[in-house]
Amino acid sequence: MADRRFTEVDLRHMLEYATGFRRDIMAGRWVISSHHQRHPWEVIVEPDVDAKLLVIITAYPLERMQK
């Protein structure tokens, strides 16, 4: 998380205030749309049904990905 300049608290805030979601290209994963520091971000998650957990795969700002 340090290399992406967000903390666990930031990530929890992004998930709490998500603006949408869609299926990822990888089966079983989801893309959560959100904002961090007034910029659009996406968080890739994978539900672990057996453990009743949401596993965070990665998170990234959209504007950096589009350049």
C-alpha cells in the first residue's frame, strides 16, 4: 500500500463509500469503483465465501492507468 500512497484506513474508506461495482475479467473477482483524494480509484476484490472475508487484490488510481 505504501507504494500506492494509501493506507488501510484509506482503503476501508474507499470501500465504505464505493460508487459502483462490476465483474472483473478474472472469474470470481470484482472491481469496486470509488474515490480517494478527489480522484477516481478502482479496488479489485475477491470474496472468500468459506472464510466470510473480502480479499483485497489491489487498488489503483484511474487517471494514472489511462496515461
